Amino acid sequence: MSKADRIKEALGWLKVVFAALVAVDVALIAWLAQNFQGAENVLVILALVAVVFTTGAIVGVNHAAYRRISELENL
């Protein structure tokens, strides 16, 4: 398997991880929007922490994908 094929395969997996993280992030934000007033404070804080971490993971996956794209362009 050539290096370009390995990079393309890694990009494919990064797309899957990115899509899953975005879906989780959107679901958490939607839950917060609907239950912000009625939910217990602990749940709201945990949901906010989860949103921050999933958003950070999305940014990390995005940077990793751009690095792989840059590697692919250099071949």
C-alpha cells in the first residue's frame, strides 16, 4: 500500500470520527437548549463540560485531517 493510499484511508476514518463527534455535539447542545431551565444543575454542568470536550475533539480531528491533506499535497 502506498503512502498516498494510507493517507487517504486515514482521512476516511477521520471523516467518520468527525461526523460522529458532530452528531454527539449537536445532540448535547439540543438537550441543553431544551432542558436548561428544568434540569438539575449537576446535569447542566456535566452537559456543558461534555460539549466543551466534544467541541475540542472536533477541532483536534479537524487539525489532524488538515495535516493529512497537507501530507497528501506534498506527495
